[in-house]
Amino acid sequence: MGKEKRVLRVLALSLAGIFLLLLLWGLSPGPERLARFTAERYAQRYACDYSYHALVMEGEVSRRVAGAFQVRYPSWIVLLSREDDPDRQGAVLRLELKDGIFPTAVTEADWWTPEEFMERPEIPLPVSP
């Protein structure tokens, strides 16, 4: 009986430690900084003129796991504009990163303009599957 209690105690403490680490990472500026870095790296690779004036916005994605139990984790939307357009009055590169706590891959990429009739660049924007 003593050995089983010890194993359960170690397991509970390990899970609590992992939960606290994830909580600290989520509350720190780490995920936002990582989303910005990932978006800037993507922009430099595919649309280098649009790798300035990053605006990072946090959204929330939730997934149903079993029954009413849901796991919620953040998504990130990053807007990048040209160097000469700090107010984002022209076309803007809009990137979405849905990797939650560790946003290391762009999942959606498209062009956004303040007005629907404005011209958008013809630069192809590939995304990781």
C-alpha cells in the first residue's frame, strides 16, 4: 500500500508541476513574442516588403474533448504592413497561428485591406499543413 501511495503522490506532483509551467508560460509575454517572431520570419521568407509594424492580437480557440469538458487555448493573429505604412492604411499581411501556447507555425495567411475595393498584392502565401 505504501508503494502505491508514493507512486500516486509522484504522479500528482508531476502533473501539478506541468500545469504550473504551462500556466506560467501562458501568462508570460513568451507566447506573444514567439507569435511575433514566427510571423516576422514567415513574412521575410514569402513577402519581405510586409515584415514591419507587427500588431499581435490574441484570440481564443476552444475544442470539445469529451462531453461538456472543453480545453481552451489561445490563437494568435498577427498583422504586418509595409515599412512606409505604420497606420495600416494599405494592404496588410494577416497571419493566423493556431498552435496555442507554442505558436511556431502559420496556419492561415491572407491579405487584408481597410476597404473591400482596395487592391491586394498578388504574392502567393503558402501555409504549413
